[in-house]
Amino acid sequence: MTNEVKDQAVKLISESLGEVTAKSYAEFYKDKNDEIVKASVQELLIEVLGERKALEKMKGLL
Amino acid sequence: MAKNIFIATGLFILGASSILYILDMGGDKNRLFENLLYLSAPILTVFAAAFIVRTYGFSSKHGRAFFLIFLGYLSWLIGETLWVVFDYVLGIDPYPSIADFFFLTAYPLIALGIIFEVKLADIKFSSINRAILITFGVLTTLLVIGVTYSELILAYVPGGSLYDNLALVYGFASLILVIPAMLILPLAWEFKGGKIFIPWLLIFIGLFLDLLGDTLYGVFLEPYLEGLNPYELVDLLWIGEYVLVAFGLAGIAFVIRDIQKRFVPK
């Protein structure tokens, strides 16, 4: 897994949900592959921000 | 559990205040209870604001934006407490007093916190429902007119001293808050379908009630200060504001806290 995708995903979470949540996800994503990370962050952002906003934020990652 | 206790406390404050104020139950005998209930509302908001700052973490941009809102509501709480102490405990006229300094300080702090949140939300006005934009425009215009009329035109004492015209400062303070507060409507709309949509909507309604209360306070200042009914009902708008904003802030915090809890081993 590339660190780039993981770092971007954690940065997105940090921007939307704060550092504390981002740290938990950074740990969780450590051994996950790119596809799982992308799906996870998308699901999380849709849950909190709603679909339109989440997909807008995910543009760079998808 | 904590969520349920928080909601029950807010609903109790709203319900009990409504009964006391609308029915004027007990008259002067219930003054102490009425004052304690009134103060419990901003305490709830300050608690909720501290909770959301802690949940986001001060290192995050959201955490710092909400910290400004926390400081604003803390300032309002200090102002409200001083008002009750002067008015109820000491029996002296609370206006004007040092309480005004704290009331006035809150407006720019809350406005700044909201502006940072609006900036972070990166609102795409082009994709927002037209009805929402029209509502935003209409409410903003009505509040600007209302605040200007009641807190600037009615409050102006021609040839008066700074002391006589202190009320004008409230007018300008309210105007500072109008646009940021109304921007919360399109901000909330950005998150439609997400779990933070309703909490932001509650914050919007709460701040609208605050500005409505400020406007009515300016129009009915004399009977309000004399404690006459129904003019005292303006307090209910402010209590409603405190409780709804508290629900909104805590609501966002609980959404994020629930996500954080997923990583705590059971």
C-alpha cells in the first residue's frame, strides 16, 4: 500500500473530524490496502458530512 | 447515557422555563427558581462548547473555531451571571454595568468562530437549493432592518452622552452577528444527508432566536426592564437560543465522539 493514499485519507479525516479521530484512523489504516482505505474514508465522510460534501472532498483521493 | 442526560437537561430547562414565564407561576416567590433556570441555559451551552472543542482537539482548525464560540458563550454566561447578581441578589440596576462588557464581547467572538467554520465548510453557493438561498437573504434583510430600527434608531438619544447611547453599541454588536449567524443556514445545507446537518440547523435556529430576542428587547426595553409580562417572554427566546445552540454543538461533538469510540477496545 502506498503511504500517499493513506496520508491523504488521514488528512481528509483530520480536516473534517479533527486530529483525535484522524490519529485513530491512521493506526487503523496501517495494514490496510488502498481500496479499503478509500472505501472506509468515503463511508465515514458520507456518514458525517452527507454524500455530496463527502464526494466533493474525496475528489483528489478517488 | 451522557447524551440522554444532556438532552433531558436541555428539555427540562426549556419546559420549566416556558411554564414559569408564560404562566408567571408564583410571581415573585418563584424569582429565585426563574433566575437559576435562566442561568442554567448558558451553563449548558458553555458545557457543550467545551465538549466540542475537546472532541475536535485544539490542534484542529475546527477545534480553534469552536474555541472562539466557547469564549463567546463563556462571556455571555459571565454577563448573565453578573446581571442576575446585580438585579436579584444586590437589587441594583444591572444596566449599564460591567455585565454589558461581557455581553458585548461575546458577539465578535461568536461571529469570528462562525466565520472560520463557514470558511472551513467551503460552501458551494452555486449548488445550494434556491429556496435556502432566498430564506437566507430574506432573514438576513429582516434582521438587519429589525436590529437597525430597534437597537440603533429607537435607542439613539439625540445629544445624549456616551452613557445615554450605550444601547447603540448593542445594535452594532448584533449587526456583526447577523450575517455570520444567517450563513449557518447554507452551511448546514452543505451537510444535508450527513449526521451534522441537524445539529448545525439547531445552531442556526438558536442564533436566529437570539437576534430576534435582541430586536424585541430593543423595542420593548422599558417594560422589559420593569419585569412586565408579556415583555419578559423575550427571556424565553434567549433561553431557547442557549438550549438549541447547546444541542447543536453537543450534537456535532457526540457524532464525532461516537466515531472515536469505534476504536476503543470493548
